[in-house]
Amino acid sequence: LALRAGKRAFNMDSDFKLEAGLTLAEIYKGIGRIDLAIDMTDKLIELADDPEERSIIGGIRDFFKKVQEVGKNPDAIE
């Protein structure tokens, strides 16, 4: 249900597209689809007009990539 609502919110034309996309990325992370969470943050970086927003979303993407690495190799945790 959350995934369906997240997709609908993101696909709507609104002033909250970035927020909806971040929520959808978190939903993807929560269901174990880190690859889709990373893809979503890539899309959001392209949508963001503000350099600060792009930087914040880039940090979130980097976090998702780290989660993905740890998922592939749990012994890599420092």
C-alpha cells in the first residue's frame, strides 16, 4: 500500500515531487530494493533546481550505495 501511494504521489505534478521521491526512495530501501532507491535519488538530483538540494539528495544516494555495498559484503563494515 505504501509503495503504491508513494508511486502515485511521485507521479503527480505538484510542488512536493522531491519530497514524494525521497519518500518513495525510503520505501524502496525498506522493502530491500536498494537499487531502485538509488535510481530514484539519481532522478531526484536531475529534478532539483537548488544546488543545496542536489547535494543533500546526493548524500542520501551515497548512503544508499553504502547500504548496498554492506548488503553484498557484511564483513565490509568498518
